[in-house]
Amino acid sequence: QYDSVWEDAMRIQESGENYLETILILQGKKGSVRSIDVANELDYTKASISRAMGILKKAGYITIDDSGNIHLTESGNQRATQIYERHRLIAEYLVRALQIGAETAAADACRIEHVISEESFHKIKDWVEEHK
């Protein structure tokens, strides 16, 4: 039973991080982000996104203004930026060091970014920076 509770908690953390990362990326592309934009980007239902935004709002990671625009709070922006950096650097490492195809590397990085240890991530980051 403990394992399933832990797996559920990890899935919730991972999906929350994916939502934050997606909001950050969409803000960079479009400026303003609404729930429908996140739903379209991730190919999720509006209902799923609405629930997730409620959880992120309650956790203090986002605010939603009267027009429905989503804004990352300071802590939300920090977390999203951290996850996005992990994604980019892990994907770059997989492509450059291991010669994994870009599409596969991006998909793998999306999964790895949520569970990798700080030590392993910093070694990857150091490798990428040394090989620029």
C-alpha cells in the first residue's frame, strides 16, 4: 500500500511540474496564458486542466486574474524555471553525449527531470557546460 501512495504522490508532483513548465513556456511564446492554452498544448481535457489549475493556485504557484489569464507566482516561476532548465540540459546531454535522437531525448528528459537526484543533475549540467 505504501508503494501505491508514493507512486500517486510522485505522479501528482510530476504532473504539477509539467503544468508549471508548460505555463512558463507558453508565457514565453504568447505572453499571456489561459487554461485552454495549457489544455491544447498538453492535449488534456479542459476539466483536467481546471482541476490542476485549482491545485496549483491553492499551492501558491499561480494566480488567475478576472480575465482567466494564468500568472506564475514567484515560487511558481522559480519551480517552473528549475524544471525547464533540467529538461533542456538533460535533453542536450542525451543528444550530445549519448547521441540519442532529439525527439527521443526530449521525451526521455521529460520523464527524467522529475526524478533525477541533484547530484546526477549537477554532473550532467557540468558535462554540458564543459562541452559547449
